Amino acid sequence: MSALKTLIIIVQTVILLAAACFTRPADSDFQSFVHRNMRTKADGLMSVSDADAHADAVLKQCTLRDRMLWVEAVRDGQVIYVGALGHWFDRSMVDRNQMSSGFTINLSR
């Protein structure tokens, strides 16, 4: 019975890893994400063409690293976006501790 449980866990792990590998976002997904993200941030502050020009500048500065299970977008040696399971995540929000849940941790004493 224990061997069957182990086999089921191994099969589920392999399926999860395969799903992560096959659902990595592509370069075109990153480009559309950055354009959409810049338009959202510039909502009302600048025109759509200015936001697109800024997005193009960001895209020229970024390089993508394929990590088999996820993709990293690197600018100036720092990872700014991570793509996994078909989605892109903004790392700068994690670094600034501004996740959408509103949960914050203050580690300073």
C-alpha cells in the first residue's frame, strides 16, 4: 500500500512539472504583458502612444532567461518579471512588499 502511495505522488509530481514546463509564457506573451502593464500604470497620466513608447524602451532593456519551469525578465542584472504557469508576475511589487492582498510585514525593529 505504501508503494502505491509513493507511486501516485511521483506521478502527480511529474504531471505538475510537465504542466509548469509546457505553460511557460512565450516572448510574445511578455511583450503584450509589458504593453498592457504600462498602459494600466499610465492610465490618465500619459497618452497610449507614450505608454507604448515607454513599453518598447523597457522591452529593449530586458533579456529573457528560460529556466525550464519558468522565465525571468532581467533588466540591469535584476529580475523584474517572472513568468510561470501562463502568467507574468511583477517582482518589483514583491521587493516593495506591495502585493495585491494588502498584507504587509514590517521586519524593522
